[in-house]
Amino acid sequence: MTELGFAQDPATVGAASVVPGEPSPAARDEESARWLCGLRPGSTDRDEAIDRLHGLLLRAARREVVRRRASMPNVTWGELEIAAQESADDAVVAVLDRLASFEGRSRFTTWAYKFAVLNTSVTLRRLAWREREIPRDAGDWPLVIDLAPGPEEVAQGIDLASALRRAIYTQLTPHQREVIVALAVMGVPIDVLADRLGTSRGALYKTLHDARAALRRSLRDAGFLASAGKEDTP
Amino acid sequence: MSRPPAYRTVGLPLLIGADTPELGCDRCFDLLDVYVDTELAGDAADQTVPGMRAHLVGCPACAEEYRSLLDLARTPPTG
């Protein structure tokens, strides 16, 4: 134990100064240092600092709600305010739990805001999709490829769209097809799909990444793309 | 049940991604604050956090969160 009573946990070394009033070694600016000093365990101003943190993150959550309101006509303002409050509450808990991991590579407020942004975004996407079925098949409708600047040289859109549709149905596993159709074709938010499939956002993105690599290989084999990069080696 | 659309327009990067290395969603979240503040400082965010840009092109959810965080960090809400 240090002389001020904090356990010398390697995870917290450098994350908060043990000398009140001194800038934290993990903070790159004075404002961030004040936040860290106020929020650290044992701070005499901790309750007030947590209160201010909650206010900060609630304002962030509410701004997020306002930004997305137009895309959620099926959600009431009352539900949105509850979502903002709950998201801010959860973000405060996440910030305090992870305070020791703040490395000072950004401002504290930017680092803290991202917890509010993530919580609010996930909650709002779930609300927006709560009454919607996840389409499980691309169906028979024509697929039109938007050839706005892409990563590689490509052939004409009509043949490309046909080749892509063919590849989706012949080159992917059933799970890869389900994921890429839902996420990339039907526009289902990744966390909504993760909830419905009982998996995680990270796992789904890995599946999407692998599916995309398979499609790129198929398009190259068919002559639609330039030669392969390292990412596409099976 | 709603009628299906007559067609679907999809951006090519969203379907086939890119050949470049990219972060996953979890790592993107871990580093998003660094990326945003580096960008706002006028520094080379893509060099500071390699793979972030490629992920934001390929992941609409993370891209949405990036835009929100950029907006908050640039113009913090008052009240």
C-alpha cells in the first residue's frame, strides 16, 4: 500500500496521482488532470466529480438522441429521454470501472464521451429495430452496385452485380451469407443483429471480414478486380 | 408485411471491404478517442491509429459513433 492508502495495482500506476493537486501523469492537459484527481478513489470531491461526470455524459446522450430523432419515428420522446438517462448512467459506471485504463492519449472528456456515445447508439438502434424482423435472405430483387470510389479497380456495374450475387450464394458459408446480407445489403445495425443471433459485435464483424475476403477472391478469380493483396490469402 | 424494394443499391466497399488491414469493432472503440482528438488537433490520425479508417469505411455502426464523438469533442454540449 502507498502511504496514502491506495493499493499499488499495476493497472492504476500512472492513472491517478497519489499527491492531491498534482497533475496526473496520465493526463495531457489540466482539465483532464482535474477530472482524474476528482474521480479517483479516495478523493474528497469524488461525489461532486461523479455528479459532474453524469451531467457531462447525459448532455452527450441527449445530443445523440436529437441527432437521430428523425430516423426513429416509432419511438416516443419519453422513451428517448429514458434511453438517454439510462445510457448516461451506464456510461458513468463504465468510466469509473475503467478509470485506471485511461492513458492520457486523448482528452479525458473525449475518452468519457465515447462510453456515452456507444451506450446511447446501441440503445437507440435497438429501439429503432425493436418491431422489425431481420431479413434472412437477399431475395430475388436486383442488386445494384454503387460504384462510388471504392478500394480497387473494377469492371462495369451490371456484370459485377451479377458476379457478386453469384458469389454470395456459392462462395460463402450459410452463416457468412446471413451476416453479409443482413449487415451490408439490408442495412441491419451490427449490434441489433448480434442481439438477435446471440453473439457479439466483434464476432459478427470477424464473420463479415471473412465473407468480404471470400467475395474479393471470387471477384478476382472472375477477373473483376486487380491482383490480390495480402489480406485475401486464404 | 411490407413489400420488398424494387432493387437494392449497395456501396461496393460495404460489400467487399478493402485489402488493407483494419481494426475490429472492439479495438476501434478502444482507440476512437485517440483517433478523434488527433484528428481535431490537425495531426495524422490515420498514422497514429492505423487500420481505423479502413474499419470506419466498412462498419456503419462504428462510423456513426465516430461522427458522434467527433461532433461532441469538437463542440461539447453546454448546460
